[in-house]
Amino acid sequence: TGVLAACVPGAFGGWLLLLRDFGTWRLADVLDFAIGYAEHGYPLHERIRATIHLHAGLIATWSGSRDLYLPAPEAGALFRNPALAGTYRRILEESRGGSREDEIETARRAYYEGFVAEEIDRFCAAEGGLLTGDDLASWEATIEPVAAFDYRGLTVCKTLPWAAGPVGLQQLALLSGYDVAELSEAELVHVVVECAKLAFADRDALYGDAPAASDLRLDILLSPEYSDERRALVGEEASEEYRPGFGRLPRIPDAEVTVGSGEPSRGTVHLDVADRFGNVLSATPSGGWLQSSPVIPSLGWPLGTRAQMFWLEEGLPSSLRPGARPRTTLSPGLALREGKPYLAWGTPGGDQQEQWALHVLLRHVDLGLDLQAAIDAPEYHTDHLISSFYPRGFAPKSLALESRFSSRTVADLQRRGHDVTLWPPWSLGRVSAVAREPDGLLKAAANPRGMQGYAVGR
């Protein structure tokens, strides 16, 4: 964690690209909202207050974080970030004039080549980080192809395998061989979890942005032939093996590690948007957690720490190398119906993202639940995978269930050999979703878990 694990902050460049190519507003119209919240404040959520209190000792060791967050404000108090407001104001001042597109490009240069990059360079040099201004100047947000799989009349679109996206598609390819709607609750959980084990094993052996992943053929991983071969490995009992179809798994830690012990909580966010023009957006920004990265005092925000996703073991697709993107857990999702955007959905949750989001899709598409009911249904996941977070835990046969599952289902899953842990009734998953029907009707669903999800229309 800290500045040593910082990568180039790409979110701002990504938002600018979206605004330039798909938006209509000028930059000031967009940034004025952020400036207003940062300058005038917003009521602090209880969860943020709790996180600040929990990590106050660590936050106090970083001057920028200490000055911004301590003493910890109470829930409901207005939280302000004047340094962040100042950063956005300066970007606006330096970008004024010219066309809408010219302003956006000038703002991008101010961030990645100008004063923001210079401040990041100075801060990282002083704090022992590796990120430099040259790193920021050499990076630019781009539009790239999606990984896609056709499932039950929808084209499901995900990121390429430098992130976790295709692992969800591989699960769909495996599950397409089942009549999901005819399975009992226990059978469905069992089959989905066993397919997840196979897909995540491929992720850990094959995904990444390093040269070893450059020849990865998604068309093979998603093909009927490969999926049939892998599906044949699913039995009636929980498997304790971790079996990639090919490739080499990273070394699993010898010592027993508590799964999730290195994974920051309360950090990632997810956003879904649909509008009357037919635009649909799914985004999962993450990385600048309160407890993992110091605030840069002059800018008002921390760098991300996603370089922790890299493996230091050489020769893996996700091994650390210059210029590569870390193989993140982030996986926003889009689904098209007859070639037109229909659904945007996703969730925070580390390695569970491509499980919880998949489950909601299955309930909506296969079981016919509306989006809110699909989100509200009892949730589950397995940690039978190599954690993306140090110290890389692995929990064979593990199965986390919300306690709202029936005792009959729990007993059936235990009989099948799953190592079941019951969680509080509304504790797993943070999926949100929006949909756009062919007649233009917009729908939204938010997650009640954690009391931080909102479905808003205007």
C-alpha cells in the first residue's frame, strides 16, 4: 500500500474521454458539481465515519490525510475538501477558451502533463514512490474492444483480460449448458460455485496485461468445445481442486492465510447510468482507499494502490513489468439486446465482483426476477480462488451464504461437501443496476445492503 503501489490515475482521463466523445456539456458544467460538493460539503455517511475512526491511527501518520480527515467528523456533519475544489478550479481556469473539445484536451494536459502531474511527481519522490510525471505524460485513456458472450438472447460485454471481466463470461459459457431455471436452490448454488472455481482458475493462470497474456485467445476460452470440456469436471460434490484448463498458477502461500485479510473494505464504488438518448454507462472506479494511500495535500486526493494486484513472481501473465496494467478485480458490465444497450450493472467487492454480479444476472435472465428482486435475493460466493490481494489467501471448498438461505438449502450444500459459513442476512454484495427497455422506459435498482446504494431518476 502507500505510494509504492501507485499506478497512473486513469479515472480522470477516462471521464474526460467519455465527456469528449459521448457527452454534450462543457467541462465547467460537469466539474461545477464536484467543486460544489468539495467546497460546500456534503453530509458524511456513517460508514465513512466508521472507516475514519477505525483507521485513525494510520491516517494520523500521513499529514495530508490527517489534515483532511482528523479529528474524525461525526455522521451527518458536512465534510469539505477545499484542496480538491482548488485542484478542479485550477484545471478549469487553465482550460478555458476554445471549443468544448479544446477545453477538454487542455484539461487533460493540465492533469497528465501540467501542474497535477508535477505535484504527483514531487509527492512520490518525497514519499518513496516510483510513479513519475513522465509516467503520467506517457499515458492516455483509450477506447478498446470488449470481451463479449451471447447468453440467453443478451450480448454480455466485459473488459478484456487485463481485468477480471472475462471470468464472468467464462462462467456464463459454462452455465449455458444447464437449464438454470429448473435447478433447485441448492443445485443452483452448487453448480454456479463449481463453475466459478473453474473460471477463476483460468483467470489466475491466464489473465493479465504482461507479455505472457498477449496471446490469450478468448475465443477459445469461451468456445462451446472448451466449455463442454470444462463443464464435464463439475460433479455432484464440492471440488477441493483448483484446475486451470492450461497455463501455470501462481504459487499459493504455504502458510495458512485468512482470505480477505489484505483486502481493504469500504473502498470501491460502482455507478450505472442510462439516459433518454439511449446511452448506458457502467463504471467501477476504485483504489484510493482511506486506509491504504496518503492524501496529496496540495491536490486533495490520494493515489490508487492497484499495483498491489501485480505478482512479483516472474513469468506470469499478471507479473509486474513496466507499462503494464495490473490485473484488477474491477468488472463493470453491459448487456445488449438485439445490439442495443439494455442493462448496466456491477458491484464493489474485490474477487467477489464477478460472482455477485453474475448471480444477479442469472436471477434476472434465467429466473425472471425484476432487477430489484434479483439484487435483494439471498447472496453467496466462494473464496476457492487465489486472492488478488496480498497475502493471497486461498480457501478450498469455501462457501459464504447469507443466513436468509433456508436450512434445507444449507444442509444440502454441506452434504455436497461445501465448507459453509453463514453470514448476516443482508451482508454480501453491493450490486446496482439500470436498464433501458425498447420503448425507452428506464429502470433502476439499488442495493439495500450497507445502506449506501441509491436508485435515482430525473
